[in-house]
Amino acid sequence: MDTKLLDILACPVCKGPLQYSRAKQVLVCRADRLAYPVRDDIPVMLEEEAQRLEPQDELLKN
């Protein structure tokens, strides 16, 4: 994913920062515990497409 794009993207729910997980191909919002999928290098920034993360999920630990 392009780092310039990652710098300007924000969580659509809380407007907070996102972290990219290259291994899982998701953008993670730690505040809302949501993981937004990245498909074909295009982030899908829809709340209904996001996966809810459990508090102990490894994606929240980075």
C-alpha cells in the first residue's frame, strides 16, 4: 500500500489513525477495534465491511 495514501487515510467511524497490516491485508483502527480490508491495494473503508477485533487480537498489539 502506498505510504502517502496511508498517511491521509483515517477511520471513517472515529476519524482516528489507521495502521496497516501487510500480512493480513487490513487497516486497523485501534480505538474502535476495527479492521478494514484492503483488496487489490484498495482500502474498503466501509464500517459494514470492517471486521470487529477482540481486545486480545494480535492486530491490536503492534
